[in-house]
Amino acid sequence: MTIPIAWQPDPEAQARVRLTEFLRQCGETDYESLYRRSIADVEWYTEQLLRFLDVKFDPPYEKLLDLSGGVEWARWCVGGGLNISAACLTGKDPSQTAVAWEGEEGTTRAWSYRALRVMVHKCTAGLRDLGVGKGDAVGVHLPMMPETVAVMLALARVGAVAVPLFTGYGPGAIAERLRDVGAKLVFTSNAFPRRGRVIPSKATVDEALAQCPAVRHVVVVWRMEGTAAPMTEGRDLTWEALCQRGVDGHVEPTGAEDPLLIVYTSGTTGRPKGIVHTHSGFPLKAASDMAFGFDVGFRTRIGWITDIGWMMGPWLIYGTLLLGGTMALFDGAPDYPHPARIWAFVDRQNLAVMGVSPTLIRALAAYGEEWTRLHSVGSLGCFGSTGEPWNPDAWWWLFEKVGQRKIPVINYSGGTEIAGGILCNNPLLAMKPCGFSAACLGMAADVVNERGESVRDEVGELVIRKPWLGMARGFHGDPERYLDTYWRTFPGVWRHGDFARIDADGHWFIEGRSDDTIQVAGKRVGPAEVESVVTSHGLVREAAAVAVPDAMKGEAIAVFIVAAEDPGPEEELEEELKNLVARELGRPLRPAVVQRVSGIPKTRNGKIMRRLVRAAWLGEPLGDLTGLEDPALLEEIGRLRKK
């Protein structure tokens, strides 16, 4: 079935967008010809991009792309000096608002580029006074607020490596990531509000730090005035105390390929993956996608519902500042205290771009369209969307009921490992519901079958055939796992882990994950991480975690357990395990289902067959079972579901 076009660009508007400006710079007349050229010669495209973004290297790079270590370990702007914090603050109007902020309780603040620079310099002085310098890892466990922006820039400025941490994580997840990078300092808040409740973030971090002896200092930003937080003498200090140690504008000389970020994402086996990104990689890829997909430039006001621990948090910070825009941060539940809260935020902040997720839109649609009429969204040039695939009902609700068929939905799909998008709508191309008009410039994307052959109008693996500037520089401390995860299925070709389809008109559609990774409301978690928490309970011998459909979140977690002898009442154990996962990994990852079974389906060599567990629970076709040790276990799971 052919999906019809839902939105067509206006020719007059097309002439004014930043992507058209880039077309002119490159001497091309349409997106298709520019895209073909950008993937035929990725070095030419990258040179054009650096010129467009006006990125200055000191000293200049000696070689733009070095593939001597193989395409898997591509190095960019080799020999060039670049500290991205300087680029984020140079050449901007000092009086322009850099960061606008709104809290759940209604508090608002704003920092100009001048004020942001001052706070970055103060934070830089404080970090250096505490002995934080080049190569040191620092955890950032903060709500989205102005201080978070200053912290990210100050860490880059001293040459440290920022490690963003999802504020919904429990102590176990925080501790694992801090230990993995050997963090010596952590930023956190005293607490933050969610739906009127106080979330004691400092207490959560304290519990995590009992397992992290390398952490020497904790800096606490007082997000909620009047809310106490435990402070450890000699280790903990407030944000104000950190910023009273002087003003330091010195920029640590860093190379373009020096590490800037380690952002954690989850896979299907083993511990979470620490994705390494550089000063020249993540920020410049973010800025290019933001400019060409979302038309962000000087003074453009962009908001996104995100968290610093999700890649879209750093993406919003670096991309907006490099382009000279204004970021609007929202810290709170976007439908609290009423379902019009997010549209009121758009109206008050006069946003040109508002980034949402399908999960959020499904939740808002359930309240009814009358809430969308209380505030104007007329300032918007587009909606942004990422994190998970759309379902048609939610997409059409946003496009029709909120956007009145006038505001395009810029669907955007890629990942932490990409530093942004593989696929993205843009202002020059027609859009289909739930789909993507094209691959991003410079991204040699394709859809292939199991033999690595290109396919069209059928579902296959999403791959990338050439290197790109924002690509991950490996997993922290685990190069073999990085190669196994992305590069060895189709040698020399990046396998992203998504199923995708390109239709007869050339539009792209993401059809879900091709591995076992679970994605709850756009946040990924590996089944092994959930299973490790569950099996830490003394009454659980084995566990298998899988994704199951959820009407609001897109996916939820279902855990199948083999209990020890005489575990007691089934309902009590199930509730204990749900609460255990919520406590260790964060409330958003609380399992929807905990089901006791007699055994976990495995292959004859002991590999858990999560795909078959999920299919049996959902009543889907099981496929080939020849490698399974005990097929009767799948029948048991199917019977339990029917009950």
C-alpha cells in the first residue's frame, strides 16, 4: 500500500531556509543532487559543512579524514586544534538570550550569551581549583537547567570528559557508569520536582557513590529552594561555592579528536555501552542536523523535551550554541499540572521548534484536543520528533489537531552512536506520515537483506556504507564489543540495529529494532541490565527481559523469571521485583509484567532466546525452533499469557 503525502513545502518558504543557503554554497539546485554528491565524496561534504558552520581550527588540521586504521576507526580533522566550548561562545551577540528555562512549578529564568560566558568562566575556575583537567571523567546528573549548560561547556573548556547521566536512574545504574569511566567528580541537584513530588536526586547519588571510591567531589546545584539535601563534609560543595573560586577564561588546548563526551546507551548483552565522542564529532553533527533539518540559525528559539542523559540533551546544547540560537529548557512533567502545559511553554517561549516524542503525544492525545486550543502554537516552524517510531494515530493527531496541517513534523532517527540522525525530514521535501523524506546529508544510508544486498520496498537492516564526522569513536574500554555490535555483521559497513524500509517513492520508514534492545518511551535499556537487577534478588535463579507493546510508552518491559524453591506468594515476589528494577534503574523502567515460568528458553549452547520468549508471550509466529533446547517452555509461556 502506498502511503500518501501529508505535507508539501511552500516554495516561498523554501527560499529562506538554511538548507537552501547551503545548497547555494555548494553550487547545487536541489536536495537530491546535493545528497548524492555528499555521499559520493564525504570529504568534500565535510569541508563544505565546516565552512558553513564557520569552525576555526588552531592549528589547522593536517588531514580531513584518516582511514589508516580502517573505516571502523575513522579519524577526522587530524592534527587540528579544536575546543568546542570556545566555538559555542565566540561570535555571538552578548545580549541575546542563550538559555531560557522553565521549571515545573512555574519558575522561569534566562541567561544571555554574556551571562552564560561569565558562568562558564566561573565554573571553569572552580573545576581547575578542584584539580579537574584534561582527560578527567565527570558525571553530570542534573535536570535540564541553565547551570547544566554552563557545566557542559566548562568541562569541555578544561579538557575534561562529560558523562551525562539520566536523572531517572537509580543508584545501581549511576554507580555502574561512574565506575566504568573512573569519574572523579559528579554534578547533581539537591532535588527536582515531578508531578508535584520531590525527587531526592542528591540522596540517590549518595547511595551510588558508596560503590564509587574514585569520586572525590560532588557539586550540588540547589534546584529546589527550601529542600534539604545531605552534604558530606570535605567532599560535597554547592554550585555557589564552586563558582566563588575566581574567573578563568583560559581554554585548554584540545585536539579535534580528543574525547568530549562518553554517553551511555544499552545493548542486548553485557554492561551498558559508553559511546565515545570527540570535540569535532558530536557537536558538529548536531549543529548540521539542527540547521538542515530543523532550520535553526541565529536567534532561532528551539525547545526539546529531553534529559541530559539522553543524547538529545547534549545535542540541544551544542547544536543551538554553535548556530547562535536560543535553547528553551523545560524541567518537569510536560502534562503537569494540566495537559496544556507543553503548548503553554511553546506559546510563552515563542518557540520556532518544539521537540517531542511519540510517547508524549500519545499521552496528550488521550486528554482530548480541547487542551490544544488554550494556547497558540503559531510561532512554530516545525515539530521535531525522535526516540522511537510513530504510530499513525498519534502522528495524525499532532499534525492535524495541534498543527492544523500547517506545521510539519520533522521526524528524526539515528542514535547516540551517530551523534544525531541517519534519517530526517527537511523543509525542502514533501513528507509522509510516520516516515522520513530522506537520509541526512553525508550519511550513506541503505537498507539491506541478510546478504548485505540493497533492497527496496521491503524490510531490511538499516546500514551506513561510509564514515561520517559524528560517528562514535568506539566504546569506552571495549573496542571488540564496538566492532561486534556495529561492524562485523557486514564487514566495513555500519549495521545500526534498526529494521527499515524504503518505499517506491523513496521515503524511509523505521520498523523497529532488529536486536533485543528495549526502548521505553524513547529510552533504551539492554535486557541484560534488567536481568542483572532481577537476578540479584535472592529468590530468583534466572531471568529474561523482553519488550512488549505499550499503548502509551511504545514499549514496556516484561520479565520472565525462574524462582528459587519456595519463593512465597507469587504476587508479593512480582511486586518486589518491579520495585527493585525501578529503584536500581529508575522508575520509567519499572517492568509492566513479571511472570514466573518453569524455565527460560535457550539454545543448546545456553543463549537465552529472547526473541522467542517475546513471540510466545504475544502469540506471534515462532519461526525456526531447531536450535532450541526445550520448545515446551514456549508453549508454557503462551498458556500463561492466555490466562
